[in-house]
Amino acid sequence: MLTRSSTGCWTCKRRRRGCDKTRPVCQNCAQRGLECEGYEVRLRWGSGIASRGHFTGADKPLKESVPSRPKGRQRDLNRERKRLEALSSDSSPFTSPVRSGSSYHDESPNNDHGMISDGESIPFRLQRSKQDETLFSEFMNGGINVLHATTTRDSMLHPRLPQLCQESSALYTICLAFQISLSSAHSPRFMEYFDAALREFRSELTRSTILSDGTLTAGLLLCTIGLMHGLPWTVHLEGMHNILQSHGLTDSHCTATRTPFRTHLVEVMGIMDLPFFSVGRQTPCIGIWRCYCQPATPREGVEPVSGLPRTLIDLFAGICIDTTEQSFWDWPGEAGSFLQCYLWEAYRLAGILTLRRHARAEERQSRDIRSFLAWRQPVACPADATMLVTRILANLDALRLACLERPTEDAFIKNAVLFPIVVAGLEVPLLCENPQWQLNIQKCMIGCRQDEILLDILKEMWQKRDPTLSVDDLARARGLEMGLI
């Protein structure tokens, strides 16, 4: 007779059954017709700085940070918690929400290192109702277009998405949440779907020994929801990078055998990771583009999600490393449509302003002026800020008018205008001297998904007339983590 084992498979451990520990599938599960969940190490988000002990749930190692413990015996508290979860499951097709702002923890069946045990959790399964299928169809026919700054025919995701959703149930759920977010990101319906998507994505990561294309796509789409609506998202980017790195992301053989679609997904991660393409970022930049994309792929062509030439993205990835103002000024450009040339010119000039804004911030923070001057590099372009802002706004306005005049020529290029608009808007003294430019910026931002939130931040900076204000600090004070892509 089998005895209970703490080192058995996850299915037997959850069901409190004996396990014969046969690999890869235990015979106990096979005889009962159950799906054996295996023995592999799992990842799970915990809360606070510790998952056991005196500081469980605390965000700081201080006694006053320890949350008060509910009164009552632990057995009774667990029983009441399970009863409430069962009631919640009966009333909704989704499980209870999982808090965002968590951290990764290592988890395994033989857990004797104080990690969180998931022995009693039941994997989430989404019931695909007719309403959900309608939402998914709407996403395939319209919502997916928001993800690209190039035409859908150039998309590598669209033809693969149905198959990827078969591979990853989290991806299907996230597509539904994304589609709802396009109409209202604050409705109870969106929060219900988003919480379910977040929970299923995390559960899928714990069940995966490797990060499949479906799960990686789900994570990137989850990040996209966050960067569009100011929800925390870089923590998911960091977590996916850690898993990929543990499975040979830097290995030369793995890079050489990477499929074109996998290469595309890593490039999207690299775009999201670029530090100056976000506002209020909560985690450090990883350097994905420069480490994994720039050395591994040809340096020609346009990256379809950002709509930018890869050679121009290389310059943005090199800011604070080897990119100078002259690098942007001398960038020769690439062949493209008139609309693309307007966009790329705005980005090129915005790159110069970004370098100068970062240099000013470093100068204010630096106590060693000589060290600062050595970092800045004396290679500067001849254009002053007024000329740069004028030309950026002129190109963006020409792009806006051309899109109105020829709406079918490159319908999705407007998805990419946010970064140069915000960079121009951050030149506070110039915007205060030229109120008409403020109106131009507002016109150019119409239609951007992040326009209301970012415009509100820019208006606060214009009203305060303080050029030393940090847009990142203002965003973090509001609890926002935004993307400019």
C-alpha cells in the first residue's frame, strides 16, 4: 500500500494520495485516469519579503511592517477561506483575483526551504462561452491591430494566434481582457477578466518547464495591457526574462536555432525593455535588445510592432552607452513610405532631446562634475532645442494630416507616434512660451490609447513651469507605469 509522500507528484500531493514516484507519469494517476502534473520545480508569486516565519506578508524587515494576524485557529481560518473561494467559483467562471506587485519564488514538491506550497491549488481552466468566442473574434478582426505600427499583413502573430491559444489557455484569456480594455479599462467586467488572465498566466508559468511561444506571447500581451493603462507590467517582463535566461537564452546554439517567430517575440521584449520608451518604470532596464537582438539578427528592415528601422532602435538601445547626439544626427535613414519617413524623422530628433534631457538629470544628480562631463561626450549636433521641437511637431502634424487624407495607406502607423510627442512635450520652458505647441501636441495625441493619462501628466508639468520636474516621479506618485509604444 502506498503511503502519502511530500516528494510525490503534484496531483497526488494535492489529492493527499500516495504516490509511487514513477517518472515521467506516476502509475497511481494513470490507473485513476487522472492527468499527472509531474514533479518539476514550479514558480509562484508570494507576497512580502518572506513566505514563512515572523515577517510573512511584510514589505520591510521591520516589526511594525508585519501585518496583524487574523484571530482564530489556523484550521478554522483555512476552512472559511476555502468556503469563500468555493462560493466565488460558483458565482463566476473566473477564480479569485491575484494581486499584481508580487515577486517570484522558487517552488517544488520537496519544499523544505521555507518557500510557498501550492499543494492545494487547483489549476484555473477557462470555459470558452459563446460570449468569449465573440470577444476573441472581435480581437482577431480589430483589437489585434492596436499591437502593430505596420500593416497586419506584416504581422507574424495574426496567422499563428489561434494555434497559440490552443497551446496556452492564458493567452486566450488575455486576448479577451485586452479586447475589453480597448473600450473600458476601469469596468468591473475588465477587472474580472484581467484578474483571471493574470492568475492563469502565473499558473501556466508554474506548470511549465520551459517558456513556450504561447506562454511568452501571453506574457507580452499582458505587458501591453499594463503599459497602455498604467498597470504594473515590467515585473512580468523581468520574470519572463529570468525563465528564458535559465533555459539558454544567451547560449549561442540556442540563438542559432531560434525560429523566426521566437526571434520576433524576443525583439518585442527588447522594444518593451528600452528604458526611454516608458514612463514611471518600476524595475531596472535589462538590456534585452542590445544583448540578444542586436547581435543575433540582420540589421536591416523594420521591426513590425514599433514600426521603426532596426538600425534606429540600435541607437536608442545605446543611449548612456555609446550613442551620441551626432549618432542620431548622422543616421542616414532607410527606404520607406512618406508616412514612415515623417515618423522616423520625429523619432530621430526626439532621440537627441532624450539624450539632452538625460544629461541634465545626470548633471543635477552628479556631485562630481568632471565625471559627468566625461560621460556626456562632447559630440553634439548643431540644432538647439527650439529647432528640434519645431521639427518634431512639424513631422507629427504632417503625419496626422496625411493619415486623415489617406486613411487606408498605412492605417496603423498612428500607433507609434506617442514617444516623440511626449519627448517634445517634456521641453517645459519651450511649451510654456508657445501655448500653440501645447494644442498641437493634444491634436497629435488624439486616438492614442494612453492619451488621457499622459496628457494629464504633461499638463501638470506645463502648469507648474518647473523644468526640473521628473515625468517618471510624477507617474510613480500616481501609481502609474506607462509605455510610450
